[in-house]
Amino acid sequence: MAARGPLGAAMAAPEPGRCAHFVLRKKRFCKMIPAPGRRFCGEHGHEEEQNDRKRIPCPLDPKHTVYEDQLQKHLKKCNSREKPKPVYFVQDINAGLKDAAEIPEKQVPLSSLSIEELQNLITRLKKATNGLELHLKEQILSHQALQEALSDPKNGESAFKHLKQQASILGNMEKLHLLGPGKCFVEFGAGRGKLSHWLDIALENVESVQFLLVERATTRFKVDGKHKRRDSIFERLQVDIQHLCLNKVPILEKKKLPVVGIGKHLCGAATDLALRCLVESYTTCCDGKDEEPAPKRCRAVQTEVAPHKSAGNESITEDHKPVAGIVIALCCHHKCDWTHYVGREFFKSVGLGPVEFHYFQRMSSWATCGMQETTSKASTSEDSGDQTNDTEEHEHTLSRTASGSDTLQGILSVEERKEIGCLCKRLIDHGRIEYLQQRGYKAALQYYTEPAVSLENVLLTAVPSPSVIPEPTI
């Protein structure tokens, strides 16, 4: 009988027809299949006594090896090779700030500030938020498409929290009349694609629906395969939002479909990139050709770039509205970036700049982790599993952010820090609202779920405003 290792794996010999290399880290034999007449697979072929061929680390990814005499052939098909860019890839089209002089230098940590400097920041924060709408409306809704899943006792607490959020997002979309035919729904930071999955179920009797799932990373356990039985079209775009030009996505370029941008817990700067992708790059020509003169500015617009056509002209004079709506659940304000932030003009209008933005985005984390002992509770109540990994990014960063704020113990109470963190979030979000309003959208913030379900419980919505009057051309 073969001896068994600590995990119960056979130690004496590999399974028949499998590689003879023993993987110490996994305490089992390699499961790859060797070539006929060989004891070891290609990866471990250097252990074959009669094998005189040399294996070397792959220059593209040293984590795996390749036969030296087959290197050139391998480089052409290696999974780590640089792949051709898709047609909708346009370098930094949604990046925002391009003037290097405005990009802030590295700031000292928040914990290094003196008491006077911190108090001065808080004073400026309160002054900037004075007069803003800080008490958001509760818009906790649901949708029939998720009622069966919400009633299923097989779903655990974590899955139930996801479902409640997805149901409320769909409910808010329904209230904004965005669940109609002939639209393309673009899910940013799609991860496994669960939000699009439920949206597809909600639209099961609606014709001519297209889904684009934008995710920069390769994602496991995707739910896309569940949609092949229906006529709705699902397409994944593996690209960073920063480089995504929706105008060049073939289905949109061909059909000119009105787009609805959606996202569930779109971390930090990704929200700003998505907003710019929707209201700027999708509604302007991004192929470098000047097919027509740039549209005139609306009187209300005082921002760094001209508004898109739908904000001032096209959406008023034509039935076609390039962006029919935006519904994004916000999170991770501490991951925002001044370079990408769409509300820079608003910050400047209230006497703030990149330095203050840096500290306010760090202080925003106090809203969800005001004290060290609450960090674990915050993590468990946050969203997990719908992004690229099984745990969302803000769960990994809360503990580090919270520990940084521990140096402020004795200066501010937990409740004071939580209040300041909320002010920072509202200030950053108000810049986004103004950005959308100045481009012809009726934008709003609302609580879409209870804090017990997710501490990141604010939903940004926007639809084209019918009241925008374009400036007359001369």
C-alpha cells in the first residue's frame, strides 16, 4: 500500500499516466500528462534523466519554463505575450488631466500632519460643504426579478446582501424608465457579471437588448454562460475603462444604440473614468477626424472641456440620446485620484485644489472605519464576490486606512471622524454631480440600501435633462 502524506495524498508513486514530479507546496504529484514514453511533463522535463534538452525560464513570464530550442515558437503563443489592442482601445481617452504641471506631487501621510494643519483642513472642508445637500434621500427599492432569489433560504447572508443591493439598483432603474427596449447596458467593473445577469432577467420580455461587460482583468466564475438561451447579446470588453472608447465598439458603432451605464460598487477613480467614458468619449468622435465643428458651450458650462453633443445640442434636437442614463453604486472614495477626478473645476470654485483633495479622499475612509475595532464589521458588511476577485477592493484597504487614523486618537472622537469622513464623501460626490449637471444631465445621489447591508450605500443616478437650452450659434 502506498504511503500517504499529511493531506492524504499518495506519496509512493504518481497516478498512472501522470507526471512523476512531486509538488512540495501542494504535497502531491503533478497532475500534468507526460508525452508518450516520458515520466515527466514538459514543465518538469528537466528531471528526466535521459532528457538532454535544456529548459529555461520564459523571458515573458519566468514563472514557467520552455525548451530552449523551442523558445521562438513559444514566444508567439505564450499567454503572457502582449496581445493586439482591440479596436475600442484608445490610450488614455478617459484619463482626464493631461497637464503635468497640475498633477500633484506626492503628499505627506495624513498621520504626519500637525494638529493645527488637521484642524485647518477640517475647517476648510466644513466651509466647502456649507450649503450642499448633505442629507440624502432614501430610495431603497426592489424589483420583481429578484423576489424569488430573495425568498430562497438556500442563499446565505452574504448572497442575500448582494441580492438586496442588486434589487434596489434595478428598482431605481425602473423608476427612471431605463428598463426599455433598444438599449445597450454597459456594466463597468463587471467582474462576474451578476448585475447584468439580473438585469437580463428583468428584461426577459424586452426585445433588442445588448449588454457590454467591461472588466480589465480575467474573471473566474462568470455567469455569462447562463444567457446563451436568450436573444439578448452579451459581450465582454477586457480593457481598462481609462482606455475604452465606446464609439469604437463595433455593435455601438454600427447600431448607434442609446447607452445606459451601470456599476455596482465601482471603486474610486473607476467611477470618474466611467463617467468621462459615457458623457465625453461616447458622444464625441475619437478617431481623430474633424467631421464637424465642435458644438457650442451651454451658458451654464464653465468646465475644462466642451460638453458633449447630447448635453447641449443633439439630445434636444434629435430623438437619439447617446447616453440614456447612468446608475452607479459608489464606493472607495479613498481610491479616487485628482488626475482622473471629474469634479476638479468644482473643487477649484470653492478654493480647493489637489492638496486638499488628497487629504479629503484619505479622510473619506473615516466614514466606514472610524475606529479600529469596527473594521472587521465593516468588511463583512461590504459587498464581495461581484468584482474580479471574490472580495471587493475596499475590503482589503479598510484595515490599512483605519490603522492610519488611529494616530488621531485623542484629537477626534470616533463619531467626529465618521462625520468628517461622510462630509469628504459628499464633497467628492458633489463634484461629480456638478460635472454631470453642466453636461446636460439631471443627476442625484440617494441611499439605495441600508448601512447594515453595505456601508457603501450611495447610488449616483443621471438622466438627460429636458430643460437644457443650447446656446444659439452665431
